[in-house]
Amino acid sequence: MKTRLQYLSKAVILLLFIQIYSHLDVKAQEIDLAGVWKGAIEIPGSPLELSLKFEKESDAWKGSLDIPIQGVKDMALAELKVEGRNISFKLPEVPGNSSFAGSLEEGDQVISGTFSQATAELPLKVERESEEQKRKEKLNTEESLAKLREFIQEGLERAEVPGLSMGIVKDGEVIMVEGFGYKDLENKERVSAKTQFAIGSASKSFTAMGLALLEDQGDLDWTKAVSSYIMEFEMQDEFASKEMTAVDLLSHRSGLPRHDLLWYSSDLSRNELLSRIKYLEPSASFRTKFQYQNLMFMTAGILAERLSGMSWEDYTQKKILEPLGMINSNFSVEMMQGASDFAFPYRKQEEKVEKIPFRNIDAIGPAGSINSSAEDMVNWIKLHLAMGEWEGETFVSRENVVKMHSPHMLIGGGGLSLPGARNFTYGLGWFIYDYQGVGVVQHGGNIDGFSALMYLIPEKNIGMVILTNMNGSQLPTLVATHAHDLFLDLEETDWLDFAYKEKKEEEDEDEKKEEEKKITGTQPSHELKAYVGEYTEPGYGSFYVSLESDQLKGKYNQLDFRFEHKHYDVFNLKTDLLAEAQPVQFHLDIEGQIDAISVTMDASVSPIHFVKEAPNLLSDPEFLEKLVGDYQWDETEIQISRKGNKLSVFISGQGSLDLVPYKDTSYKIKGLEGHVLEFVVEGDHAEKIFFREPDGVYEVLRKE
């Protein structure tokens, strides 16, 4: 039988136990995980950097995971348990039954344990981001920005670029958005963060995003043929016509080279350009080679139009620019010039920086017509770094951001000539490569008088945009690369010296080689006036040759050219807007007359063969009426008749044959090679015909 003392002793012990347990529980509850913890999964040879974020909500801990290099952001931790110093959670979104189990160590400043996935077990260690670390990182960032500003100022001088605007996003925050130099050099008007610049081909990322949004809502299937959406879409390559998908359009693997002169400075509409694609010669098999192709991105824009029921401009404005607060952006240089703050375009010509006219490229808009400011573009950078999240909501699916930022086509030839850069590929509207072992996702833009660059370092959560008003400038790439070096604490390279060292001797050598190819002592086969005329080709349209003061001039679209004789019937075609001369050759027909011209419009394919058109006079009904009538040659009756704007000839014993306008006042007989009728017109009718056949020339007189 237990004594009262025994019961009391047990009660005291129980009370003491409860007090100790309660004290331990309180201590457990006092553990504070709140904040950001950074570290890595120790994968042998290649640590996978990540960060964990913990916060307390309704007395329960919740957490999320970021893995920048994999595009993982704010992935929720499931079954998060905090028991004393032990911490565990699961990652249901990661395959292989992934989980973590570990504990708090080193004064509650380190979480260390094991990450498990399938059969693999790997060490995972993260450290709490302290206020001291934040302060030090902020100081390093400020020092890097100061160095970057100095680099930009020096770069503007050495590269002779009038103005530049730059925005930088780091860890979701805008840490810089500033203007440098001049938007109007002559009037010394300075660039601001709000100054609009043409971003050129950086527009391609917006077109890719537009299709990604359509795919998210089920209106587009990435794997479905473009021709099923755009019935008239047709390539010269029949297989490409049937199999081309939206992914193909957006990754430059159509088989077509650039063919840029077709659209550059053209007044053709978007749909008219689309109808010309079927005539363009490919230079590679479909899906076998990376070849930058603006017309395919234009087609992607048309695809967005067909699926959305809006113009590409309206769709992009409503679905992308407005939701992202990009209110200072537009789609045409005509619109940009109506803005309160915009930059003028410049180029360097014969060692002098000069202002040039704005170039309207609205027809090819989805490939490169957007204008924007650094202040607007940092929102675009934020969206991509956040893997499609905008202000706490899903703007576009993470899967489609990953798709845009992932390789779809290998770029041969090494890509950028940038030391430390390798593994060049193309995603959907983005270039992808490694620089100093870190992944870069970027896209530049160059259009008359402007050069731009968007540059993302996803695994470091850093992104930037650089906009300039100089034609074909390297400066945006140099600034971005220098910023990359600074923010990642890499060894600094003198990129300005690398880019702008003297190359005059190489240029002189190239000119010497070109001169050696010229055959001296030759001259054109005809008087220059014989080369004058309109030359046409189904895809490229019309090329015009004129004669002004003994100088042959050319015109294609809105581009003006001058011909410089090289040898025989070969000329060099030059224009101030294109750096290199284009070789051209005139061709003779069997009659010895100039009947065609071959122009190198794209060096990747055969020269474009334009056929000389007959003078418009030869199809004028009023002129044709002067030729109509009966003619006689010995015993042969010849009758010329007209139907509309076409002539035919009836020859007794041979029947009726169509006449095809040729040159001057001559017509070829369709189907009879070498047979030409040359009419001699005096007054209100033709007096006679010179009938040219392979075996001679015969005079045929009009019957009285």
C-alpha cells in the first residue's frame, strides 16, 4: 500500500517534468526561421545553387524554394515540419519523391541535411542571409554601379555613341534606371530613363510571348502546323510548308537565310510579304541549320493576328504592354516621334557621327518595330526573371517561360566573338549561351540608327537592358558583359580596348584583295542606255535601272543604288546604307540584247534573277491600235490584230500566234525562239515591220 509521501513525490516529479517539458516547448517555439537562406545542393562537380524562404503564418511555418538556374521560383514546400531543431519538407512538384531532412546548426545560422530524390541522397546546406551580409552586398552593388557608370561614360566617348539608357534588375528590384549622353546630339538634349529608343529585334521576345499566352489559353498548339492556322502560308520547300510549326518560326530553323532586302525599305503590307515567301530560295534543309530570319517572325506575328482577331500591335499592347505597365512603348517610329521624350537615330559615316532619317519597318513589325524606354523595359526584365510571375499573379505559365529560355536550335560557327562565351543556342525569341560558366539569356536589336540589348543572368537573378541611338553599335554588348563581370565579381576585362582597337590595316588589305579580282581593260557590251529598264522577279518584285549623267543608278524598294563598273557586264552595286557592295551581272538574250540582271540580294543563295520588262508602251491600247492592220511579204499575208492590251499575228499557212512585248517597238512571237517583229511607226500607224528570224531579217510592208 502506497504512502501519501510516495504519491506526493511522484506528483512533484510529474510537475517538474511538466515544467521542464513546457520550458523545452517554449524554447522550440522560439526558434526563428524567418528570412532568406542561401546555399546549394552539393552535386559532385557542379553545386546547384538555391535559396529557401521561410515565414510564419497563423502560428505555422510555410516556405518556398528558388533554384535560379532551373527557372524555379517560389516553389511551395509541402509537409513542412519544424520539430525542435529538426526541419523537413517535401517537394511534390519535383519528380522522384523529392524531400529534405536536416537540422539547424551553428547558432541557428545554418540549415544542413540531406536532399533525397529517387535513389540519390545529396548534402544540402544553406546559411541565413544576415543583415551584415545584406549590408555588404548592398555596398558591393553600389561600388559595381559606380564602376559601371564610369565604363558607360568612357564607352560613349570611345564608341562615339551619342546616348544610352540602361536599367538593371537584381533580386526582383530595380537597382538602376538612368540615361547617359544625348538623345539629340546637335541640340545637346540629354537622355533620361523615360527616353524612347527603337529596340529592333529585341521585339522578337514580345512576339514569342504573345504566342505563349495564346498557347496558355488553348488557342495555339506548339506542335501544330502553321498552315493549319494560316491557310495561304507556303514555302518553296514543300515539306517545310506542311510541317512548319510556331516553334520553328520562333527559332530560326526554317531553312531560309535572311532575305532581308525583300522587306527592308519596302512599302509592301504584312500579308503581301507573306505571299512572297513561297518564291524565296532556301539555303539549308528545314530544321537543319540556324539561320536568322525576320520574315518568319513576321509570320509569327500574323499567326497571333489570326488567332486573336486583333492586329499584332493591338494584341501586344492589350495583352503585354498594358498589363505590365509599359505605357511609354509603341510600335512605329512614326508614333515614337510624337512622344514627348525620344532619341534621334545616328550613324558613323566617314569618321563623322551624323543624324539619319527614321526607318519605318511597320510591315515587319513583329520582328523588330517596338520602341521603348529603359524605365518600361525593366518591367519586361522583371517578368522574365520571375519566370512569368507579375505582381504576385501568373502572367504566363512557368512552362512557357522555360520553353522560351531553353535551347531549340544549335548555333554553328561559334556565335559571338566574345572571350569566355560558348555553347551558343537559340530559344524562342532569345539567344542562350554560357559566359564564364554562367548561363546567359539575351537578345539584341539593331535597326537604322539604334542598337539595343536585353541581358538576363537567371541563376543570379540579375537582368538588364541597354538602349542606344547609334547604328550597329557594339556598346550594349560591352556594357552588359562588363556589368556581368562586376556583379559576379569576375576578373575585369578592358572590353572597350578589346572592341575598338585599330583595324585599319585589315580593312586596307580587304580592299586590296577586292581590287585584285577586277579584270582591267574591259568595258560594258552595250551603251549604258541599253541597260535602263524595269527588271522583275516573282518574290523580290521590281528592280529599276536608270541613267543619269552617264551614271547608271538603281532603285529597289526605297533604296537608291549606284552602279560602279567592275568588268564586262558586271558591276558593283553600292548604297550608303549598306556596308558592302553587291555584285550584279547583266545578261544577254539570243538577240544580243540586255534581258536580265542577277543581283546578290543574299549571299547565302544564288543571285536573284530579275527579267527585264518590256516598255509599258508596248501594252498601251492606244499605241497597239497603230500597229493593227494587214501586211504583205511577197505572197505571204500577215495580219496584226488586238484584243485588249495584247497583240496577235496571223500568218497565212501558220495560223494565229500571240505576240509578247519585247523592247523598243518590238514583240517576240510566243513559242518561236528567235522570231521578233519590230514595228516602224510613222505618224498614226506602223508603216512596216522588220521580221527577224534566225536565218535573216525581212521587211514586211503595210498593205494600202
